[in-house]
Amino acid sequence: MAGREGPQPPYSPAPAASRLGSGFFPWTGLAVLIASVSGLLLLLGRDGEPGSGHPGNGQTGNGTQKTYIDEIKTARQQLFTGELVRTSTKSLHLAAGGDPLRYRATIQGSWRSDGSGETHSRTVAGADIGVRLHCSGAQVRCTPLSSERQTVISKKDTATWLWDVSAEKAGPVTLSVTVTAYYEDSDTVLLEEPPATTHVEVAAPPGGSFARVEQAWRWVSGAITSLGGLAMSLTAVITLAMMSARRTPAPTDPEPGNPEPGNDDTDADTNSPF
């Protein structure tokens, strides 16, 4: 008979923590990892949303645009009224086909000119200023001789623009000066003035009408002279022919029994000494 084993210690089950200890840590780490990744993704998602305040997102773009708008407003507030002095059309005597005439436009920061032969008007100043001259009508041409944009940022500044104006035909011509203020050196327009428009009448070429009349008169005179000379020549020929006909006597036949004058024997015998 097998002997009894010694008394066995009472059975006590292991605690739950001990039983789950081997498998609990990996699940916990996985849960922590998932939570960390989710939080990171959520944080990155917020970075791309407007209002997150991080560089490169919509908030920076909105902020830059707002700053740009504020700068434009400030630049417009810094504009002031200057003076535009341009060549008067009354002193611009254009003739068709003639030499080009100089057209001048000057912008000053303050009103300080009163020259004769010029037109004065108020205009914008206080920025980069562009001035353009547009010409239309009667085959007119305006050739710029200076830069389109110049700086007039203070009341002491002065800038001048020049053009050569010429026309090929007589008739009415329109000259329009446009002044534009730009934001710094960009193409952003701060303010553009309505065009200052004037009208010029291009005269005919000097002596053009008289030359045409004179040429026509010469042609008519030449024709009259030629025809008159021909008529005189024909008259002279006819007159000479008639005179010749009158001077030549008509031949007559001698009567029977009358000797010809050259054979008068009687006269010869009478006058003979023998």
C-alpha cells in the first residue's frame, strides 16, 4: 500500500495580477501607442486649420494679406495733392508733315508754378508716379523721351516727362495725360487720376494750298500758252498763204494778131539808130 504523501499545503489560487501579468503589459503598450499616434495626428490636423497660429498655415496667409491691406491703406493715406503742369495746346502749333514738337508734363509736390504757355491742374503725389500721354486722330504720333514712372514722395520733389508729338495729316488731334500713383515699386495702383484731355487742330503743311493752286495755275497757263502759240502759228501760215496768193498775177493768153510784149518789132525798129 502506497504510503501517503506528506500533508500538502492548502491550495491557494494565484492573484489575478499574477495570472495576467505576462499578457497585460503588451496590450497596455499598444493602447498607449495608439493614443499617442492619434494625438499626434490630431495635432497635425489642427496645424493645417485656419487659426492654429503655426507657420505655413492659413493663419499666416490671412495675417500676411491683412498686413498687405493695411500697408496699402497707409500708403493711400500718405498721398497728397500736387500740381500737374503741362504744355498748353494753344502754344502747340502742329503742322502736318512738320518737325516734331516737344510736349512736357511736370508734377510738383506743391503748387508753385505760373508759367505762360502752360496748363496747370491739381494731381496726386506722394508715391511712385507714372505719367502716360495718349494721342489719337489725324495720324498723330507721341514718342516718349523719358521714363514712364518717377518718384514724387515729398512736397519738394519735382519730376518731368517729355514726348515728341508729330502728325502726318491735317485735322483734329486729341491729347490725354493720365497720372497713376503706384505702391512702392510694384504694379499695384494706389490711385489713378481721370485723363486730362485737350484737343489740337493740326494745320495743313506750310504753303500746301498755295502750292497746289500755283501748280494748277501753271498748268493752265502752259496750256493756254501752248494753244495760243499753236493758234498764232496757224494764223501766220494762213496769212502768208493769202499774201502770196494776192501778189502772184494770174497768167493771160495773147490775142490773135497782137505780138507778145517781148517780140514787139515796131518798138525795136523805132528805137534803133539805124
